[in-house]
Amino acid sequence: MRRIFLCLLWIALVEPSNVESNEIKCVPITKAEKKKDTIPVLSRENLRKELIKRNIPHYEIVEAQAILETGHFTSKHCKERNNIFGMRNRKGYKYYNNWIECVDDYEQRFSKRYKGGDYFEFLRKCNYAEDKLYEQKVRKLIKL
């Protein structure tokens, strides 16, 4: 559909005198545009698939973190900012174009730094959460 639109747009913008042949060449869709069109709807199942696909260690803990941080994908930050892990910067909660970008950020900030051992201990050392009961809440969600 997008390819047809781009072709029609090209035809509308190019004067007939500038066309050297009857052949119309369409602009190819970039990988980024193609990926944007194929972002699955955020759900527990789709998140789990994405985490497993990326080989994110302890994906069940990370999945539970997202559920806790978003209130089962219903929070304002999840809906308006696609922020499923409560990621912040100096200005406050981060904004993402889609939830996959938030997974990218989590992977870069945490999963790539994890070198093995107790994942909850790793999160504590990273100062991931402020809530003293965070680990208990995540553990409870893993059992659901």
C-alpha cells in the first residue's frame, strides 16, 4: 500500500517532460519503514516472544518487570510513551516510538551488562528500582 502511494506521489510531483521513459521507478521501502509497519501489538505473549528472540537472559523476570512497571500494560507511560520498563533519563520518563524500542533500550542498558549469576542481585546493583518490595512483586508476577 505504501509503495503504491509513493509511486502515485512520484507521478504527481514529476512533470511529464522530466520523465525519460514510460517506466516508472518506485522508491523502495526502507528497513525502518518496513519494521514500523510490522510492530506487533504489545501483549504478554508478544513481549515474551521478543525477549526470547533476542536471547535476553532471564526473560521471565524481564517480562514480569514490564508487567509490574506498566500495571499490565495499562499505565500512562506505557500507552503514551511506549515505555514498558519505567526507563528514565535526566528529564524524566523516556519516550519511545514503539514498545520494541523500549526493549532495545533495556537490552542495551541492562541485558548486555549482565555477566551471569543472580539476576535480582544484578538489578539491585544497577539500582533498577526504588521500591524496596520490587523483587517480591516481580517474583509474584513470574508465578502467574
